[in-house]
Amino acid sequence: METKANYVLIGAFTIVAGLALLLFGLWAAKYSSDRTWQQYRVVFREAVTGLSVGSPVQYNGIAVGSITELTLAPNDPRQVVAHVRVNSTTPIKSDTRAKLAITSLTGPSIIQLSGGTPEAPALTAIDKSDAPIIQTTPSALQNITDTANRIVERMDQMLSDKNVASISATLQNLEKISGGIA
């Protein structure tokens, strides 16, 4: 039984495995670079908590791109501009809408694209020097927050000083009437 290691065989195997790995990497890089991308902007009028560069962009639940940059709008710091790249074969129409979505309870935020009727024209930039803007709709979390704020405002109106005084006067009158009956 031979106990010497065959160093030539080990070296040859290592070189072949390394070359195979390198070729696979080059092939994978070429595959992803063959795709063509279209740039768009999405302007949010709400907080984009959980959204970051590299977060996915989905169209009806299918991954079609990613976020390349997040910035505050220069003319209105209450707005957040997400620069996204989307696969050029994705049918982004003038009536396509974007909203902030959460993939799971603890998952990251994504941009979810939806809509876009077949009759609508493709979304193109008005100014060729800038990417076209995909219009947004409020996220579910934003809708819940807005509804809660309206409820609190209505409760504040119900409990205004004038209404509290009216309720107190009504209770005093009821007390007088019930005292007169008994």
C-alpha cells in the first residue's frame, strides 16, 4: 500500500476545479449583463421605512428589478425619490402604479408595481434627460395611519369644550327631571 500523496494529481485537480469555478463566474456575469434595463423614478409621499438600495421591485408579485438609489426630493424634503431599474421587457404603462409593500411581518420593504391596462401607452419621460416617474398609491400602512388620524380628529371634535358643556347640562336636566318624578 502506497502512503505517498500524488502531488501532481492533487495540483491538477485544484487547477481544473479553479478554472471551472472561474468559467462559471464569467458565464453567470455575462448572463446577467445580457439583460437590458429601463430606469424609472418612484416618488413617495410617505416614510419608506425598510426600503434600501438593492431592495427588489416586483410587478404583480414577480421580481422585475431593484432599487438603485434613494434620495430626498430636492424641492420637497417630505418626499422620497426611489430610482429603480426594471427589466426592459416589463410592460410599464402610463397607468401602472407603485406602492410600498412588506413581504412578510419581519421582512424587508419592496416596491410593488401593479395595474397597467393593455390599451394604455408605455410610460416615457417628458424630459429625455430624466427617468420617467411611476405614480404611487398609498401603502396599506399609510391607509391605516390616515384612518386612525381621522378617527382621533373626530373624537376630538366630539369632546370639544362646547360639547362637554352641552352633555353636562343635559345630565343636570335629567337629574332634575328624575328627582321630580321620584
